[in-house]
Amino acid sequence: MNCDRAETIALGALGWLAGNEDLLPVFITSSGVDLADLRQRAGDPDFLASVLDFLLMDDAWVMGFCDASGINYAEPAEARQALPGGAPMNWT
């Protein structure tokens, strides 16, 4: 997964959240952003990482997004790893 593909998936997830009347308020409340922030920060890789962090909290959300987007269920997690702060921890 390269960074461009990861950002594309995260933007898709943001669009999916924005179109979900039930889930968008949950994301806004939990992230502390407002609608203007969503528009302004859509190109920020750190913000896109937080979108995927939110999405990955619930398997049903992941499945809903992936089904709507026609992507594999593993891709959001792979995309998250490719964005800032997503690298696996190496304790050695």
C-alpha cells in the first residue's frame, strides 16, 4: 500500500462518513471537528489517519464502507498503516 492509495481510501472513508446521517455526528463528536474542519483538513494525511482510526473501531463500519466502495475489507487497515503514525511498533 503506497501513501497515495492510502490517502485515496481515507478520503473515500471520509466521504462515506459524511454521507452517513447516523455515523457522521458520532465522528464529529468524537474527533472534535466541525463541518468546516472536515472540508479544510480533507487533504491532511494526519487527519485522514484519524478518519481511518475512527472507521476501524467497528467491524460493521469497515464492512459498510468497503461494501459501498467495492474494496477489500483489509484495505482500510492497510491504508492506516501507510499513513502517519500507522507503522507497527517495533520494541526490539
